[in-house]
Amino acid sequence: MIEIHLWLLVTMIVAIVLLAVMLWNNLREREFHVRVPDLECFEQALPSIAGMTKAIILDGNRAEIIQNGDFFDALLESIAKAEKTIHFETYVWWTGGICGEVAGALAKRAREGVEVRLMVDAMGGMKMKRRLRELMTEAGVKLVRYHPIRLRDIGQLNKRTHRKLAIFDGLTAYICGHGVASQWTGNGQDKDHWRDTGVRLHGPIVNAAQSVFAQHWIEETGEVLVGEKYFPAIDLQGELKMHILAGAPLGGVSDLELMFKMSLASAQKEIMIQNPYFIADEETATLLKRAVKRGVEVKIMVPGSVTDSPIVNHAGHRHFSEMLNAGVRIFCFQRTLIHQKILVIDGVWSHVGSTNLDSRSFDINEEAGVGIIDQGIADELKAAFEDDLKDCEEMKAASWDRKYHLWHRALDRACYLLSGQL
């Protein structure tokens, strides 16, 4: 009897260990290092960038850049005008009057017979008021939480949808960095109102945005969106070429990381980055230094004293000294948190979306962004960057090395060790 109990105990211990190893293996992210060679011409590299990241370049589109709280004016107008379908996916749904406005507008259209589908990340939407959930669901809004926090989905706990996109009647789409909360209202005027940028899209590119939404909707509900009301035949709406890139990590090299690093490697004139969570790995720092060496002007804007994640700020400092000494220009925005995720290369290609430039966005989170090949859009984003410079402090190599002493650098390195999960 004792031997039987002993073998049973041993078997249970072995089973627990095996389960723990399997869970750890499911939660961990294998490390991949992308080494991209310098490319001679960015415009010639674009088809390769799109092809290698599975983002088809589509012609005949139109785009409008939307800044700060103006996004909600546009969004609410599109909700009011929708005739058949409204699809909205977001990571953040917190608190503030705008939450009630958006919920009320969605509920109203659902009662009027419009198909309304809303997907909110289970973690990012934890602050959503119960009364707003009930208002929408009772009106007929199909409200779904992405990767609900439950025991049977523990292996997916760390994988969140960080996407922010909306599609109306399959004809108009929005891709942005905005969450649904009071922080994204206003005009980025103070620490309680953040800076952010979105884009409204028209043309064949909207079908690609709808496909991105459908991906997660099918995953969580099993409902397949088929038919003309979801994927209508769209006439050419303009002259812009665009491509949608959605991060859906499945192991291996991240498409988002490949896109980002290939664009840095192919820039010949300028690289302009605005990002709230910029944590350059060694390869990124090397690509930026190499760009400066071949004559590219590199300007990066990151948060200053106003941040919602001091640990990310410290982790981002890891390679600042070597980049500054190589000639990379780094600006810290002081007025409020810059939350826009903007990348402009050589004044001809721009990327706008939800992607932070860190390992979490590349390897773990689900992201969405749009690449726009157009000098006019690039010029508009560059003008906004120049305007934001008025509220920036530029970091200088000498003052940085003098100001950030041993203790600060030790803290930066410690935070950087956690960068894969930040």
C-alpha cells in the first residue's frame, strides 16, 4: 500500500512538473534577432518590405490625418452616418464622458437596426462601466472581450489586442493610437489630455482593414463575416498607395519588426519617429547609427517628464548614449504624454497605427497600422512633428552622459532586462 501511494505521489509530481514546463513554454517568447543589411533606395525597397511582411500594396485610396480629440468628432459622425455595419476594436476602454458618448451612439444605432460589433481587450477594458456594457448589449450591440481572463485561457493571458481600428459599412476605416477614455479628448493641452494621431481611410484599403477586424472576431466568436455589406466592391477613391500591416505573433520573426527594421535600413534622407514606448534593441540602435553614418537625418521624439510608464522610459534609455554620440537626435516632449505611433521615411512613406517600438508590440501584442506612400501625408505628419518640437527638450550627448550618473544607468539596465514584457 505504501509503495502504491509513493508511486502515485511521484506520478503526480511528474505530471505537475510537465504541466508547468508546458505552460512556461507556451507563455515564453523565443528570441529572434533580425539583421537587416543597408538597402540602396527606399522606394525600390518598398515592394520587398510589403512582400516580406505579407502586406499587399493597394492603389486608389484617400486618407485624412486626424489629430488628438478631433478623432472622436470624426468617429461619432461616422457612427451616426453608418447604414449597415459598424465594427470597432480597441485595447483601451477606461473612464470619462467620452465613454458614455461612444457607448450611447453605438447603442442608438444598434436599436435602429445597424449591425454593431465591438471588441474590447479583456485587460484594457477592465475599467469599462457595467452600466455602459448593459446599455450596449441590451440595445443589440454584439460586445465581445478579447482573450477573457479565465483559467482555461491562461496560456493566452499575456497576448492582448493592442489594435485600435473602426470600419463603417466596409467603406470607411480608422486606424489610430487612441483609446476610449478622457485622456484622448481635448488637444493634448496638458498632462490629463494626451497627444495622439489617427488616420481615416477610403478606398480598396478598407477591405484590408475589415479583414484585420474579422480575424479577431472569428477567433473569439466563430462568426464569419461574409457578404457585400462587409466586403463591398469599392471604387477607386483617390491616388494613394497603401498597405495594412497587422501583427499577429505566431512565433518566428515578427512582420512588424521586419517592416520597421527594413525601413530604417533603406532610408536615404531622413527618419522621423514619434513613439511613447520606444525601447531600441541592439539591432535597432545599430541601424539608426548606420543611417546617420550614411548621411540620414534621424529624429526621434519620446515622452519627457509626463509618462504613464516610468519603467518603459528607463528601459528606453538603454541605448541613448551611444545613439546620441553617433548623431541621432532625440527629443523629449514635455507638455503631456505623446501617444502617437508615427514613422516617416524619406518624406515619401509614413506609418500610422497602434504599434509601439518595443518587443511587446513586435512579439506579443496584436497590432494594426497602415503604411501610406504619399509625400503630402508625409509632409503633414512632418509639420505636426515640427510643431511638437516647440514643447520638446533636445537631449545632447555631452549633457546626457554628464546628467545620467551611475545609479540612473544601473536602473536603466535593470528596466531594460524586462523590456521583452513591458
